[in-house]
Amino acid sequence: MNATILPEKENHYPVLLNEIISIISPQYGGTFIDCTFGQGGYTKKILEHSKTKVIALDRDPGSIKISSNFEKKFEKRFYFKNKKFSLINELKLTNEEIRAIIFDLGYSYKQIKDNTKGLSFYSSGDLNMRMGLNKFSAKDAIYKLNQKELETIFKFFGDEKDSKKISTNIVKKRETEKIDTPQLVKIIESSKKKNNYKTHVATKVFQSLRIFVNKEISELIFGLINATKILKPGGKIVIVTFHSLEDKIVKFFFKNLSETKSISRYMPKTKEKEKLFKLVNKKPIVPSNKEINENPPSRSAKLRFAIKEKNVENFEKDFLQKFNYLLEIEDLSKKL
Ligand SMILES: C[S@@+](CC[C@H](N)C(=O)[O-])C[C@H]1O[C@@H](n2cnc3c(N)ncnc32)[C@H](O)[C@@H]1O
């Protein structure tokens, strides 16, 4: 399960917290945007420094209650919006100098444990998977999309090798039986050739459905684009990802915009591309063995960050072109 969670305890374990704090250095004060407030693990650490201010976002309405405690405790230094981070550009930030924008993708321990959200294959109820501010659920996708569409989602968002067989069996079963979370797990189990997997047999299909239901690809793509637009030179984007598809998108975004060599067919060959970001680390930062021992699910975390150097016009073209095929798969939801 790809989340910053500690299964043995009830608390959320903020992944790579020390590494993030050393990158954004809140001891010097300033305003920070925490795009994935969750249980407020990162925000709390930033606000320990008295000259800081945090603007926090989270799409889960469950975060509103936690955020109201922060609002009381850190009056005039903490502001929360129940909003998706792809819309970060809608925040009213008149002349606000943002020092860093932080994203911690994935799900919190609380969300995974919430049976009504049905994010986990151990959930007992109806298929759902909505994190908050969604238009449709996993149940809608499972019942209303055709076999080919389901296969495409499992294949491209989950890298599921048996996507054809699983989607065919779902479409057969839904004619006669109710498909809830345990039933979907059974269909996946019976569709797979072998059952001696290290990870749970339903991991990939569940990952792909969560990505689809929460439109995580467009959230990430437009979150990165719009965060870059509102950041002034000197500001940082810091992002923790939990699976290879997310990391591939972030890696391309930072790398492409920190090089002068153009890969764009929109750019004249003679004109050198402008560098928007400075990359300090080419490789991602990963959790220490100590952190992985304390919080095993952190083992899949990858932290990348970049410093904005200058404003560049139309910087998003290459990026959108490269990942358009994923956005088109997300668009299958227009049917729902
Ligand atoms: C891994 S948790 C963050 C935990 C947080 N860093 C902490 O220390 O408590 C991810 C959070 O991001 C939120 N989230 C995921 N996608 C989002 C999006 N597109 N817009 C806003 N919030 C999002 C989830 O609801 C969840 O609460």
C-alpha cells in the first residue's frame, strides 16, 4: 500500500520529514504551501518556527476538523482550504512570496483505515475509493465502463499484466452478481495465474482504480504546472511520490525544465531553451533504513525538489504532450 502510514500505530507517520525540513529551512521564516495537509505532520513542524506561515490544502473533508485545531492554535499563521491542489492557482496570494510548495502524495493512515472510503482491498463494503471532492466512485467505473476501458485503466495506471483477463471477468460477473470490494478481490484472485505474490494480488488493480477515481494524473500534472506558475524565482517545489508512475511524471517535469536542450517540436531549433528550474539532486532522496524500519510503507517514497530560477512562457507544452496519453485515459470518466 503506497501511503505514508505506520500500520502498528494509529498515528500518521510523516514520511521523509527531516529531509523536507532541511530542504525548505523554515527556521528562516516565510510562507509555505502544504498541498496535502492530511494529519498536519509537515505543517506542524513548519509552524514550530515562529516566523512562518502555512497555507494548507486537502481534498478530504475529513481534514477540516484537524485544520480547525491548527487555526485556533496558530492564529494568523495558518490557513486551510478544502480544495484540490490542481487548483492552487486559484488561491488569493496578493504579493505573497512563497518559499516552498510541498506535496506528499498518497493517502494517510486514517484514510486507508476508513472503511467507508474503501481505499484498501481489506475494506468490507461497497466500492468507493473517493478521497474527497470527486464526481464518481470506483463502483461507477466497475459497472459503467466497458471491458476494453477497464483493461486500459488496469494496464496503464496499475501496470497489471493480467488486465485483460481481470476486466473480462468483471464484465461477466457484473451481469449476475453485485461487485463490492471483497467480491472484486475474489475476481482478481481467480483471474491471476499464480497466487504466490510478495504483494497482495489486488494491489495493482486497486492502485489503478484509485488513480482513475481521484484523477490523480491530472491532479499531479496541473498541480505541478500551477504551483510553478504561482512561485517566484527562488521558491522551491518539493514532492514525495509513492509509485513509479508518479515519479516518472515528476522526474520528467523537473529534468525537462532544468535543461537548456529542447526536446520540443514547438521550439525553433536555433533558439536555446530557457532553464526554469535548478536541480540540486539529480537522483531522488529516499528514506533511511531507520525510517523504513520504523515505518515500512515509507520504503517506496521518493523525494524530488527543484528551485525556480526564472519565469518562462509556455513551459508546460512538452510536459502536457508527453503525458497526454494518460490524461486521455482519465477522460474515460466523461462517460460516468
Ligand atoms: C500522505 S497524506 C499527507 C500527510 C501529511 N503530509 C501529514 O504529514 O500529515 C496525503 C493527503 O493528501 C490529500 N490529497 C491527495 N490528493 C490531493 C489533491 N489532489 N488535492 C488536495 N489534497 C490531496 C489526501 O486527502 C491526504 O490527506
